[in-house]
Amino acid sequence: MLVAGLLLACVAVTALWYRRHSPGCLDGPSGMQICATSDLLKLPSHGRVPDEGPDFELASGVVLRAVRGETVAFQTVFVHRGDAVQTRLSVEGLEGLHVERFLALYHWADPAGYEWGTPSEVLPWPDWYPDALVPFERRCPTPQTLVESFPVPGAHGYNRAVWIDVFVPQGTPVGEYRGEIVVDAGGREVRAPLTVVVVDAALPETPTVDAVAELYDAYVQEGIGAELGAPGWSAMSQCYQQLAHAHRVTFIERFNGWVGPDPNEARTGTEWDAYDEAFGPVLTGKLFTPEAGYVGPGVGVAPPVWRTPWPQVYSGSAQPLPEGALDSYAFRARAWAAHAKAQGWESDWFAYIYDEVDGKTDEGADADPQLWHAEMKAVQGALDDGAGAGTIDLIWTSHADAAQWVGTDDDLVGTIRHWAPNAGAANTGFLAQRAAAGERVWFYHEGHPHVGLHTINAAGWEMATWGLIAARYDLSGTFLWAGNLGDPENPYVKPSYKSGDDRFGNGTIVYPGGMLDIAPNVDLSRSPGPLPSIRLKNWRRGLQDAEILKLAGKQGAPLIASHIPEALANVPDGTAARWPSDVEAWHRFRRDLLDIVAPR
């Protein structure tokens, strides 16, 4: 009796502790708790669900504020230590808004210390963290139900998350939209209020902050050949483009060969057929319409920037241009410009030919800027000669600060019109001048304190910093070097581009549904088509906030300067990141920002 009494007391104390440390959660069957968190928390597969304030107390209801054209999100987290309970989740109400549900998959983050480059602070590892998101209902390439129910707990731990997106279409009237989160766990139904408050502001349909990610070897992991024109290639590519567009992102394909006529042959027509089939609807905006099955922002809007379909020839270190190369670039630029004009395509075209050929390479060798900058100038001249001055811009990616060459023979000003240094080399004074001159300026990943981390075991606000940092310094946007370059055998287990990379997830921000059946600790069927990640949605969060910041104008300047005092190359290596590392500060920033553009 004494032992039984002690056991009962321990259970009671544990239950009271859990309720005290997880306020606002609802009780499900058999001791299950159902909780809510924002889209900024990254919780492992175990541990308590923290308190984020009254807007995320499921017992009283989740409350989200949104502008038109925005997607707001939250997570429902199921906590259960007992036998698995088959669980269903739906959302009722919210008429006029578009709701999508996603089951989070968990990945064993190891190695994940982020010691590469500038060592950065990550969430504890090794551990299970959520990233890949499986939509309950998929529209592309064909309508299909992927998740009807799921066990809680999962095989990875006693926490299991469901991500919920709510898109607010343009033209949605201002006001409160009420619905309910409905959970059926083991036959017992639990309901919680969900309110979306639509305020009187709207995001631009065409993004003013670029977000571009490169796709590699598409779409081998979907069971489709890598080559343009392979059966099913165009349809799969368009699914990926729709997913990206819905997140205010553009995916660019990495071509291993040339598309278009060859300067040594007389052919001029058939080379374009496969390309036009795949990308014509993208570059006219027709792929992003309800008629094409699209739901999301940027209806009918083509991507603001696009890569010419040529291979990246020089990577890390370059070789002198072969004889006839400049004539070939001029010919191909002329052919691209003529074809794009004939098709009615309008965008800002860029050529990705050189990649990180000055500054230190990953192998530690120094490039020779005097040689390569002269060649870049010659190549840009050939592109201008072929397509017309200013039509196709050579993109410059590097680990180096281009300001160091100003006024020397190696000066890139006057040659480069599309800049993309990594975040640690992004000299904001120099780059702001280039942006003010009408040139395009991006940055890509690095680490703390320069930019938020792009890895799986990092807080949700880390990728959200990208868009805000671009807006903070009046830069054009952000660039993710690889979007689907995980392990070819199982990117769910190894989402990094090479073994041993401790930036866990470096190379993958979208997952192949064609390999879903071998994802760890799930019982789901393969379903070819792109699966988003939590990090893609975190990136979207920052891009949306960046657009709202621009709507705030001068009133928003003090707010962002306080929230992110410094970033990029303004902050020396070895110091802490200057943006907040607690979720409440991020909620406060968001509330203050919305209050500027739509006072309550």
C-alpha cells in the first residue's frame, strides 16, 4: 500500500509539474497533452513545451495576426509517454482563408556542431529535430491524401508536431476569422478555438526581397531522370516551382549542359522545346494561377529574377578561357535574349558562370583576382555584346569583400552588376552603394554573428533573419546555394551535401516525396513531389516580415535597428549574434511591426 501510494503521488506530482510548465495545453486521452507553439520554436522529440504567452495557449485558443497576401503558421505539439494513440487533426471554419496541415518528420542531427567556418551556437545535439513536412493533402503533381492519421508518440520520442499554415488571399476583408482545431485521439474529440485577425495591410504580389535557392540533379530522387526533357521532368519541375513561389522563393535549376542553339551548328528551334514546356508557364506567371492548381501569393506573377540555362563552368578555382569562349558567350546571350523576347518573358536575367573563384576556396588555396577579374570583365562584355548592355548580368559569388579592390586594377565595379558574397564578406557600406546604383545585391550563408543559421538544429528565427537582414541594409535579397543536395541514398538521414559536414542540413531545404518511404521512423508511402521543410517556412517568415518592414517605411527603421543592431560583415568573427535569442522578443518585434502598418 505504501509503495502504491508513493507511485500515485509521483504520478500526481508529475502531472501537476507538467501542467505548470506547459500552460494552456489541453488534456487528451490516456495522459496525452495537446499544446500549441509558434512557427519560431524548434522543439526536439522530447521535453516540455514552453510557454509563449496567451496567443499560443490552446486551452483558450490560438490567435494569429496577418496581413493580406501573407501565410501565418503555428504548430500543434502532441506530448504522450504511453502507448501509441492513433490521432487525427483537422481545422474547421476560417471561411475565405486557405489552411494546410503538415506532419513533421524528425531527423537525428549528428554531426551538428556547426564548427565549419565561423563556429556558431546551435541547439543541443545529437538529438531528434523536426524539419521535413509531409502535407496531409497534396495538390501537385496529382491530388492525393498522404496523411489521414498518425501515432502519438512517434517512434522517435514522445513529442510529435503538426505544422499548420493559414494563407490570407489578397482582397480578404479586414476582421476576425474564427475556426476550430479539432483533434480526434483514440476516439476522443478535443476542440480548441483558432482566430486569425486580418489587418488592413497587404504584401506586394511581386516580392521586393529576393530569395533564391539552387536545385541540383533534379529530379533523380523523385524517380525521374536528371536531364531536361526526361519523361515527367517538366511536371515535377513545375511542382517544385509552385512550392517555392508559395514561400516567396524562386528555385533555379543547375544545368550541366547548354540549352539553346549551338554556335557551331545551324539549329535554332528544337533545342528550346523541352525548356519552354517546363519553364514557359513559370516565366509567364501562368503556373501560379488557380487554373494551374496554384494557391498562394504572387498570383500570375513571374519570378523577379531568373538564371540563363547555362552551366556553371568555373568553381573554386578557374582556368583561362578557351579559344572562342567569348564569341560563344556572345552568341548564346544573343540567342537567349531573342528567345525570351519572342516568348514574352520578362525578368532580370543572370548568368551563373563563376563561383567563388577569388578569396580562399574550401581547399584553402588562394585564387588570383587579377587574372579572374579580367576574365570576368571580358565575359560580361561578351554577354553585353550579344544580348545588349544590361540584359544579362554575371553573378559574382565569393568569400571575399569586393570593397578591398576598389580603385585598383582588380576593381569589379563597372564589371559586376549582380553581387552575392557570403554573409561574412558582405560589406554593407560597399554593397548598399551598389544597390543604390541599381545593381542587384544578395548574400548567402555563413554563420554567427553574420547571419542566422540554415541548419536543422537551429531555432526558427535563424532563417527568419535572412530576409530581415536584407531589408535592414537595403539589399536586394538572399541566396541559398543548394536546396536539394542531400545524401543521394537517403536525404532524410543525411540532409547535408557531404558526409562529415557538421552544418546539419546544409544542402537541403526541400525533400523528395519519391523517397518518403525510407524516411526514418515513419510508416508512409513514397509519393513523388516536393516536401517543404520547417526551414523553408522560417525563411518565408522573415521574407514576409521584411516586406511588412518596407511597408512601415521610416517608422520601421528604429524598430529593425533595435531588433538586429548589426549583421553581415559589420560584426567581427568570434562574437555573439546581435539579434535576440528568445522567442518573446521575436513576438514583440512582430506585434510592434504590425502596429506600425495597421494600428489597432
